[in-house]
Amino acid sequence: MAQNYDVVILGGGTGGYVAAIRSAQLGLKTAIVEKGNLGGTCLHQGCIPSKALLRSAEVYATTKNHAADFGVNTGEVSLDFSRVQQRKQGIVDQLHAGVQGLMKKGKIDVYEGIGRILGPSIFSPNPGTISVEMNNGEENEMLIPNNVIIATGSRPRTLPGLEIDGEFVMSSDEALAMSELPKSILIVGGGVIGIEWASMLNDFGVEVTVLEYADRIIPTEDKDISKEMQKLLKKKGVKFATSAKVLPETIEKGDGQVAIQAEINGSNETFTAEKMLVSVGRQANVENIGIENTDILVENGFIQVKNTFQTKESHIYAIGDVIGGMQLAHVASHEGITAVEHIKGNAPHAINYDLVSRCIYSNPEAASVGITEDQAKEQGYDVKTGKFSFKAIGKALVYGESDGFVKIIADKETNDILGVHMIGPHVTDMISEAGLAMVLDATPWEIADTIHPHPTLSEVMGEAALAVDGKAIHS
């Protein structure tokens, strides 16, 4: 028997389930179709499990290498990786149960299976009816929605010739499930995910080598952040090869190791390790969901949408990784809320992606909002910058983590803040001050005039804001 809904969401990841909650709050009859576990990649194969591992790695490295600095005698420090994985899974399970509870609270129907969009049929003259192939093997369910939101997310991308085998070559999915750590690893890709894994595995005591195609790691971030991150990770023992074009056809696997060549400055160099992690971005899950039964446009592997997140089929929306863009969980959530508000007719504001904070949860952390100094100059701005080091921040010295800095980029003519870039202790928790400042169109003077409590790490923001005009107090 067919079921009628106001909104059916394909995909129960962060974007999908948040959209469902807002939809239910607005009084819309709502259903989610999810083939795996509610929470999606972020909860089960991404944000949460990787950060749990990063935290364990940080605690291990701090205890092993720096406990004596704090006057703490620990004796021999060892790692029980099975307990690390148990803790990670416990956190995931707790949050998963929470999401399930939110679905029940909102009276949101959850269909466990694969949903496909049908074309015009006996159920509807328009494409959009959802046929759900149920995981339990029961007869397909037919859902007839007034509106559809596609939130099917993404999966790790690989390179031709570097197919994932789970033994020698892994994506982040397989890496998260490792039962034991390798002694050495090659990480192909020095972007955000690659750097987080490099930091984590290095802190766990793995010998790490990063191969990055661009001339610097995390190439989408400000150059000063990239330079500082590479310097600090290199100091901890991570090896880097930039401007490295990996040659998949040269890969050799066996005898407990994997080897591959990379072209660097016109000559080939061979790299060898026990494992290889391929981290070269993510591709949208647009296959096998019935898009071919609609007029929805897919370009370069991503669904094309308006700023309301409507596809070419105005009653079918798409959000999150499947539309490309920033591919961040918090972005997907806000896209989902915006789509549902538009369905309800509430005329929501379009998302300004320049005001979205970006975080790298490595050790040290990095975070940013707005544009880089190079981007500002390319866009014709006459810029002024302020930079302030954590080495002059008392709380950073108390923590024993004084590497890094905050950099603020402003327009000389208007004094508007164009971008804020941070690297150092707990900056992923501090970036929201900068994000709010940009949303409110604040100037460096207004940040500096905000009295930051002492001693806190946040003082670095006030000092960096003063530094924009050469007025930093403690430099």
C-alpha cells in the first residue's frame, strides 16, 4: 500500500536527518529512506569516529612525550588500540541512539532500504514517487511525496589504478576499521582528510609519509597556515613530498608492504610502507537512485541546484555532498534546513558560503572562515593583515601548546574583515567568534574592543585584531 507524505528524504546522514527534524517541526508529514545507519558518513565513517581516534592519539602522544613536562611521572606508556576502537564505537553508538530517538520524537517514519525515484506513473503524473527496496527483503514500499530531498551524500574517491583492496590500499572507511596499526603508511593526498590522518597516525607512533600533488599541503587554505602545518607536523616526524604526481601503474603489493613511484621535479622516486591510504576527495552518490527518471541535471558528478536547493524538477531538492560545494556536515545541515523552509514557503535567506567556518582537527588544529590573503588580492582588495602568535598567550603556555597563530585579513579601504585563519590549540572551538564577527560585518577594531577574559586562548583573537593596525599589546 502506498504511503503519502509532504516530504520524503533520500538519505539519513547529517543533512538528511536534520532536514527531517525541521520538516517535522514545521508540521510536515515526513519520512526518511536510509540504506545504512541513521547519521550517515559523518556519524559512522567520518566526523565522529575520526575525531574520537584523533583524541585518543593526542592523549597517547601527550602522555608518552610530554607528561614529564607537566611534572607527571607515568612510567612506561603503552597503547591498547582495541580499547581505542571500543571507545570510538561507544561514542558512535551513543550518538546513533540519540538520532533514532529524535526520529521517534518527531514522529518521522524511517524506511530502512534503498530508495529510487520513479518517473511519472500510476501513483503520480510527475516524477518523484519513491520505491523503497527494503533491507529486510519484504515487498517494496511505495512513498508518494509532495516534495523530495536528495541527501545521499558521498563516498571516498580513488585514483584509477589505486583501487581499494582493504589489505594494502585503503580509503578512510577501511582505515577507521583497522584492528591494529601498521608500522608505516603512505598517505596519497595532503588535503584536510589526509592531514588529519597523518597527524593521528603519527601521534599513534606510525611512520607517516604524505604525497601531495599540489606544491603545498592543504592547498585550499591560506599559505601561511599550510606552511605552519607542514613545519609543525614535520617537526613531529611526518615526512612530506609535495608536487608529487603519484604513478598508479607503478604500484607493487606483497610481502607485507606496498610500494609506488611518484614523479617529483621530473624524476621518479619510490615510496614504500606497510599500508597506503588514498585521500583524494569524495564523489557524490548519484548512481542507482533514479535520477535518470527525472529532468535533474548532473554535471561533473554533482546534482545542480538553485540557491533554494531545488533541482530542475522544482519539487525535488538536493543538499549536502551530493551537490558538491564545501562538503561539510554543518553545511549539509543548514542546506537541509533551508530546503525545508523553502518547501514550507517561509522564504529563507540564501546561504553565504563565504561565512562558513572550516576546521581541520589535526594536532595542531587549524580553522578558517572567509577568503585567504591570496584570494583577497586576486579579487582586487588592498589588504592589511594582523598576525599574533600563541607563544605570547599565557593560557597556551599553561596548556603546553604554544605553537601557531591567528591571522586576520582586512580591507584597507573599508576595514571589513575578509578572512580569519588560525592554527594552534583548540582553534576549531574558537573559529566561531570570527565567523560571528563576519556575519555581523564587524571590523578588527570591534573584535579588539571586545574584552577577552584572561587567561584564555581567546585573547589571541583580540591581539590579532589589534595587530591589523599595528597596535598589538604583547608583541
